[in-house]
Amino acid sequence: MINTETRVIYKAFGLTIRSEIPLPELLTAEVKDTSVDVEIKLQDLQSQWNDLLSNPPQKVVVKKNFVMFCITDTAIFSVQDGNLIAVSPIAGADENKIRLYILGTCMGAILMQRKTMPLHGSAIEINGKAYAFVGESGAGKSTLAAAFLEKGYRLISDDVIAVAFSRNQTPVVMPSYPQQKLWEESLKGFGMDEKFYLPLFERETKYAIPVQDKFLNSVLPLGGVFELIKGEGDAITLNRIQSLSKLTVFFQHTFRSSFLSPLGLMDWHFHASTKIINQIEMYQLQRPLEGFTANMLVEKVIRQIGTGQEDKK
């Protein structure tokens, strides 16, 4: 049974969040009780979910301004109008797993509904700008971000990157919260002992890593996007992504991109993506399939950011 807290207010992704469910990963916010952006509430959603089920049963229902999904043995979640996350926990559910879905899929849907771009990756502060590292699951995004932190850089976001626009229409990254998620092999690569960290529910070899002293709670302009991929051989390569390919990469690495069409947000996504990519550089960074290469990747990225010329032939 979740030990609820009364109207605790947090901040993440550029939003103030009032939650009935404790979210210890997040920073607390000092704002008036009436000025929150998002409410997280405990509700009984079972009847509503049953009414929405079709034959065959669905795992997720998405329509305009509404996302609802059920995770077996965990909870039913509902995300509405960019301002409400309702959670109906299943008896005996793992609270850590419930929070992962609140801070992952639910927040991704909230950002979309509020027309803030959610990218799937990690964002790091380099020379006063935010650089996003996107890629498929298992590409090594969080490991690369951790390598930057080891060298004194600071984390802005891990897993979901919220990209909005400033008053002058410059793309900016909103800070999330001071935590990373790392696989056991990555911990070993950094000489970290897994016994000091909390495993993430069923993923016994993936851990939550607090990084309070390496987190930057500031809005920064988006300096560029690096797509991290795995490649055959031992070489590390870095190439600029050109013209329309940028749009493809942006769509591929939008967090929960399958929600966009049923939410009626495809046109918004196209125009917002175009506005972003016209102001930044994008690169594809390829790493070997095997071996711990995170530190070499950091050097490659820093050299590219410093010169802007390395990949030109």
C-alpha cells in the first residue's frame, strides 16, 4: 500500500507537480499551493479501464488529450489534458515500479499534451549549453552521460528530455531530476559497487544512481543532438546528420512517439521539430558493439563541440 503524502509540491521538466504519491527522486518546489502545473492523484480507475477495453484487450488507450494504460501487477495510469496523472495501484504493487511509470511514460504524455517535446535520452551541460544524447534502448545513452559526469560535467536530464521554446523561440532544455539509471556492467566500467545502489524493480542488473552533486537545475539552450548507435568493428565514428534526415531522427527518438498520432499531435510535432533542427547541429555517434568505450566517446564529442569541424571531409 502506498504511503501517501498530502499535497507535496515538486518541480521537474519545467513544471510544478503536486502529488499525493511520494516522489523522493524529485526536488521540492517552493510555490503557492494554487499555482501548480500538474496534479498526481490516487483514484480508482478500474471501472473506467474496463469500459475502455476492446476485444482483443488493449494495453494502452490513446485519444485526444487522454492516455490510459495498465501495467500488470502494478497500476492503471491515466494522463489527461496536460495537467492530471491519476494512478490506481494494484494491491501489493512495487512502489518503485509505479514511480518509474509516473516519471517515464506518464510524464512523457503530459509533456506532449502540453506541447513540450519529449526526447528519449540524456542531456548534459557543456560550455553553458545542453547537449542531448538520444538513441534506442540499450544504445548506451545513460552510460555516456555518466562518463561526462565523471569528468566534471553536469546532468540536466536522464531518460526523458523536455525541450521547450524560450520567449525568443530558442529551443531550451528543462531540467528533470537528479537521478540516473545504469546497468551493472556500466557501474563496473566506472569502478562503482552495485551494493550501494537501489535496483530498479524487476531489472535486477539496472540501478538508480542519485547524482545530486552532479545535477544542474537550470534551463539551458539546446546546443545540439547526438544520436548514439552501435556499429560493427572497433571504430568510433562521428558524422553530421544532414537536412531531412534530422526530422527522421527526431521522430524516431521522441519519447513514446506512438502516442503522437492518436493524440492529434503529428502536425505540432513536425512544426516544432523543424523549428528546433533549423537552430542546432545533429550528429550520429557510432560506438563498437563490445567494450567499454564511454570515455573515448566523451573525448570525441568534446572535440567536435569545440571545433565544429571534425566530421567535415
